[in-house]
Amino acid sequence: MSNWSAKAFRPLKFLILLCAITGCATAASPPMPEETSSLAKRFQAELDAAYEEYGFPGATAAYILPDGQTGSAAAGYADVEAKIPMRTESRMLAASIGKSIVAATVLALAQEEKLHLDDPISTWLGDEPWFKRLPNHDEITLRQLLLHTSGLPDHVYMAKYSDEFSREWSNAGNPSPPSSVIEFILDQPALFRPGEDWAYSDTGYLLIGLIIEKASDYTFYEEAVQRFLVPLRMGLTTPSDLPII
């Protein structure tokens, strides 16, 4: 399944149009049927234009108006290799949007006093055999992991990680459990002292996932499902725990 990085796709024209749509939709009277149809066509046309201009594999987009009316559009392919067209209901990886659920789970556990945001992460991870090889291991707090101010590097941008992921991703089971991914930043220099700067770190959120599992009686995926996906009826959102969507 082909994926597209949101960091590489920033069609300014399309975003400006979305802002314009939002502004127009704040009028006091609800849109007439022909206006709604025109908006849907314009929305689809802009997504198609972005697809042609930027060449991404595929995308979906949606909007909601103040009166509750919604619309959606799709362009390109859900699977480039198999030539499966993208549809508005196509499933795809949510990528770092998942960090919102990770953070919400942490805050829920903090509210229940099962953990504290300003405690050092050694409280939960100090007994791991790799912990003392983690940059800034003796200073980082959970809050700093959440805010990306821990000073940890990000494994995603390391060539060694990319090479190994390319070789292992299609293996049965989970070829990259958190502990094996964290290894890529062990013994690396910290980017800065905790709290003194900001740098996005996917690795930091893997550590948060491990802390969630230490502080609760469930895996992170189980926590996310029972706390958010089921109660909020997010039926089209599921854990990405398999190599194929």
C-alpha cells in the first residue's frame, strides 16, 4: 500500500480554497441545493488539480458546514501498484495524528493519578536494560516527551533505520517492536538538554507508549480502543498493528 507523507504535501492553493470555503459557509442562511452541489464540484476539482500538480499517490479530503452538511472527495489511487482507485471511504495510515490519541491516553491516566506528567521517565523505564544508554535518560520527564522538548533524536531520519525497515517491514508479525526501534538512538548525543529547546521526536512517543503500558494493565492499543475508539464510535479507526492496511 502506497503512502504519502503530509510533510511533503503542502498545496497552498488548495489550503487557501479550504479557508475561503470556511469563510463563505458562515453566512446566516443555509446554502441552497445548487450551491451545495457547486461547492462539492469545486472541492473535487481542487483536489484533482492538486493531485495532477503534486503527483502524490492518492488523497481524500472532507469538509463540514455550520448547518451540518458535509462533503468529501477522493483523487488518485489507494494502491498504486494494484491500480485501485482512491475512494472517499478508503482506509489509510493516519501517521502522526495517532500522537493525539497517545497524548490523550496519558492525560487520562494522569487524571486517574496512575502517573504524573512531571515525574522522570526513569520512574517507569529505569529498569529497562537499554535505559541508561538513552540520551538525557537521567533528566527527561514525561511532559517533555509529550511536548517534544526532551532533546531526543528521531529514529525516522536515520539512514540505518530506513535500511532496516525496508528489509524487515514485510516479515510476519511485528518486525519493529518499540524496543528494537529505540535502539537506533541509543548512545547517540542528545540534541539539547531537556526543556531547553524543541525538536520533533517519533522515538519519544514510542517511549510514551511503553510508559502507558507500564502505568496501566493493558497494551497501548487496548487502552486507545477502550478509552476512545469504542466510546467515541470511531468505527473506521483501528490500530495499525499489521503490515497491510
